[in-house]
Amino acid sequence: MAATSDSVRRGTVLPVDAARWAMWTFVIVNVVIVEALFVSAGSGKNGVLTVAKFFGLHAALLMLFQLLLVARLPWLDRRIGMDRLTVWHRWVGFTLLWTVLTHATLVVLGYATLDDTSMGKTFVALSGVLASLLGMWAAAIILVIGVISTRPLRRRLRYEVWHGLHLLLYVALGLAFVHQLEETTTFTSSAFAEAYWWILWLFSFGALLTGRIAVPLWRNAYHRFHVTAVVPESDNVVSVYVTGRHLDKLPARAGQFCIWRFPGHNNWWLANPFSLSAAPDGRGLRLTAKAVGSTSAGLRNVPVGSRAFVEGPYGAFTSLHRTRPGALLIAGGVGITPVRAMLEEQSAGDIVVLYRVRSEADAVLLNEIRRLIALRGGRLHLLTGRTVEGAPPFGPDSLRRLVPDVTERDVYVCGPPAMTAAALSGLRDLGVPARQVHSEKFGLA
């Protein structure tokens, strides 16, 4: 596949910083608007209900932010990365949970105080009002999703089960929207307030439907992806070659990943994020995967000529973020695949690759890596053996010995979580500026 030229960013504002500033500006502006609407709408029937309304308005705003964080908006995804957006989505989700529970508790307490009755009787009475009942259902669904998303339970559930239950959040959002329409006076307190809430809800749901449904369906109908070859690279590693129509118009870059489905081979809900293991050239795509699960293990049995459903490309692990002439690419195991694609794209600067594997026999695509390194005039350090057998391969001393000018390079890290954490720790200890360090977790949950 042909390499494409890369460039080193000369400006002072990095793409990731620009995206974060844009997000924070969007958040702050909307919080200020909601605060102003809260004040202008006046107080509730008593002090407790006024505070309850305050939490309810902010819960609605948090729901909308949740949608935008998982809408997979290309401009954000290519600058921040799906992994970081997903982490933010998780923490916003738990904030939403506590905000909703606080709102619900204060509503019951406020009406109990107003009617001079118990909270239990008030809860039963409110459940008989459709608008309130819809809010209760929404809160219950959010509570269930919050509980199953805690780490102890999440680790016990298969991704497909967790994801299926997580989709109930969209039901909760619909219920909450109707509840907001019927229950709160802030939504209709003025023409501006009504227009604001409608625009924000339509924008958030529109972004979600566009990014998660419309764009993937359109791209697959337009490109008509299909498998052209399945090539075993070793006993447990396989490459799948995919082509289609007009692939020169697919906005893919080396280092990115796609979510792959092979209809007829696995159920439609069985999908995996696999990196592109070759730089896109407008004619075909390639993924290379290690057999670690039922889906990836069965890739070698995908029939040639069968259709492929490709969602993406996604990810910020690209040369878009280059700031220095030289680059250090650190990979572990099958994490070499995006690095291999980036090597094919690199056309300038001094390139060093640290490739960590247990033994040379485990080094995926090693011959291709060596050829590309030689073509670029770079250096390859194949780091084999067990960590306990010597100095940590990604400790500060080891990194300084292998790459003396490491602090002057952009560093890309991709590999298993433990290896990635060790490499990032070593880079921090060496004082490599954070703006020069790029890593990304390729996962859906």
C-alpha cells in the first residue's frame, strides 16, 4: 500500500487542546444558560421543590452531554479519541445518577412537606400522576444502568449483555424528555426557554442518530465492503483484507481503528474494534487480529467474497498530533498493528520503534516492520524475554539507553494495558512533555 506524507504541526494549539477548549466552552455556555433559565423561571411551591427543580434541570443537561460524548462525532473523535470520550461518558453517567436520585428525593420530600404527610404516602401519590411516573421509570432505569456499570459487576458481565442493558438508557432519555415536557415549568417559562430546550434536545439526539446509525449505514451502502483475502500470519494471528467502492473517499488514516462485523459469520451484535494494520491507500483496508476471543478467533474462517460491515474509522492515534520531527513508536504484542500502519505513512523525520514481545516468534508482522524501518532509515529494537529476567524494558533507564533523545520526540504507545501503563510511567519519569505523548485504548466499553 502506498504511503502518504505526514507533517509536523508547527502551531501552538494542538488539535486535542482545541477540541477540549471547544467542549468546555460548550459546557460552560449551556450551564450558564440553564442557570439563567432557572433564576428567571422563579421559585417552586416551597424551598425544597425549588432546589429539586435546580437538580432536575442540571440532570437534563447531563443527559444531553451523555448523548454527545457517545455520538462519535468525527471532529471530536479524531482529536480526543473514543477511549477518553468514553471515560468522560462514564463519569458524567455517575454524576447523572446522583443528580437524578437527588432530584427525585427532593421532589418527594418537597411535596411531603407541602402536604404535611409522609414521604412514603407522597411517593405513592406521585406514582399515580403520569408525568411523575415517567420520571420515576427514567430514574429507575438510570439507577439499574449505574449499578451494572460499577467495576465489580461490569467485569462479571459479557460485553454483549452489558451493552444490551446499557441501551435502556435511550429509553430513560425518552421518558425523561416527556417528563420534562409535562412536569417542569422552566421548559415553557418563555419563548427563549422553549426554543433552547428543543434545539438542545434535537441537536443531541440528531448527533447521536447521525454518528451511530445514519453515517455507518450510508458508508456501508456506498462503499459495499467485502472480504478479498484471509491470510494466516501465524498459528493465532490472521489478517483480513477488505475492499469496496470509492475507498479513496473513506476518511481513514494510519493508526485508526474500525468496528468490524462479518454478517453470516457471526451474529450482528458480535463486533470487535480492530486497528488498520496497513495505511489506507484508497483501494483496500487490512485488519490483523490475534485469536483472544470467539469473534477474533473465527476470523480465519471468514469466507472470501463475503460482505463486511465496517463502522468507522475512529481514533486519535494518528500523525495529526505530531509536534516534533522525530518519533518513538512503542508497541506490545498485537498492538504493533496501528504502529505498522503509521510506519507506512511516515515519510519524514527520524523513527525509532520499540517492539515488546515474549519471543521473536510472537512478533506479529515482524518482516513487514523490518522492511518499513529499513525503507525509512529508522531503528527497530525488538525487546524479548520476560520482564522479571532483567531491567524493566520501559523503565526510565532502559528508555534513555535505547533512545537517548526521547524527550525530543513524539511518542506513540499501543499495547496491553500493563505495558502501556509501564511505558507511560517511564516517559513521565523522564520528563517527556505530555503534549508529545500519544496513547489510545482500542475498546468499546
